[in-house]
Amino acid sequence: MSRTKQIKLLQFGVFFTAVLMMFFGFRSGEADVMFRKAIYICMECIGLG
């Protein structure tokens, strides 16, 4: 297998793994939790919290 083909295969594997992890995160409701945490951190940084 050529070096270029190995790199492309590795890139696809990393991309597929990332998409799979994002899918499971959204499915379990983690996006909501992270969004809420981000809002609280921003409010504390500008002095509203």
C-alpha cells in the first residue's frame, strides 16, 4: 500500500470516528449540557453571573 493511500485511509478513519462520537454526543443530550456551560462561562467572564 502506498504512503498516500495510508494517509488517506487514516484521515477517513479519524473523520469517521469524530462523526460517530458527535452523533452519540448529540443523541445523549450532551450538546445541551455543553451549550448551557458555555453560556454560564460567558456570563461570568463579562460579570453578569
